Amino acid sequence: MNTSERVVNVLMGMLQGEKIDLDGYLALYGKSGRTYHRDLEAIRDNEYFNENHTLHYDSTQKKHYVTDNGVINAAEILAILKIVINSQAMPKEELTEVTNKLIKLVATEDQSKIKKLLAMTNKSYTSSVTSPILPRVEQFSKWIIAKKSITFEYNEKNNSLVQIGVPLGIHYEDQHFYVMMYLIDEDKTVLYRMDNFDKITTKGRAVNVPASKRLDVGQIINKQFSIERD
């Protein structure tokens, strides 16, 4: 193993959470203590590494380790997560997965602080939906971009309607994700709750919806929600 391969190997181990000390290095690579420190200097002096990570030394354990500098600061992630949690728009399992992924975007030393700040909020979390919503968001996003028409059943108030429509956009309102749908047979645009769709099948062709039917989502919300609340 040459010098570059060894340095990369040492770095990759630390990026995966390993700590390295002189004894472990000597046993693994059979090199001198001087080479050990040169390899660490090569890591420390790398411009890309310094931009994204920090090399530390634990004087108690006498080991070197790496932390991530993060791509977004802790306050921003905390604010985003508070909004996501308060929306109640995801099942708890999905919320936990999203939370863990977002926390990994901040500096390593801040991750435990955010988890502590969110602990009580997550503990009392209740969701407005019972089934996973993120796969639906992904599906509808693809259909919107491809201008695909779909056949689906829409379940609401113990009624199930079979419809054919073209998804135009995704919206969030009142703890739920909605899809703006142009209904082909009825020639109108409505908002449907994303979690109420069932038995969806895609049609083979793309559909160009008339510009007059691509309504502003605010107009639809004001009209449709006011009727439902009345």
C-alpha cells in the first residue's frame, strides 16, 4: 500500500466514526511514528478536508478522530425540524427518518444538542395521517413533471370516486399534503388530499392541460376550503 492509499484508508476509517492511535496504526500498517504523524498532516493540510471536516485529538484516549463541519447551521436545522414536526403531516416513523437525516447535515458536535432540544416535542408527536406520505410525494412529483394522467379512486367521507386526472402541483395546508388535479372528464381543477388516493394507475400518454385550468393554488384553496368549512 503506497502513501496515498494509506492516507485515504486512514481518513475513510475516521470519516466512518473510527478513532485511530499510534499503536493501532503501527499494528495495521507497520510504519514508524514519524510516518503516522506525516499521514495525519497530509489529512489536516488537505483543502477539501478542511472545508468540510475537522481533525481532533483526544488527549485522554490519545486518539485522533474526525468531525463533520456540517453544510447548514444548527439553528436553521432546528427551525426547519420544528416546522416539520408541528405540521404533523408525516407518520412518526417517517418523521424520525427525516429528522435523523437532517440532523446529520449539521456539525457533529451540534447533533446531540438538537436531539435534546427535540426530545420532548418528538415524544408527544401525533400525526394527522396513518400511512407513509413521502412515497406519495415522490410518485406525484414524477407524474407532475411527466404530465402523466392517472386513474384513481378518491376516498372521502365514506365515499369512493373513480376519477381520471392529471396532477398539476403539490401543496401543503392544514396538516395535510394536497395534489392539485385537473379532472379530465369534468374539465375542472380541484385539490385532493394526497393520503386519500387509492388504486392509482398511470395512463400511457402525457397530457397538456389548458392554461386556463392551471389555476392559482390560492384561488382554489379560498374557494374549495370555504365551501367545505361552510
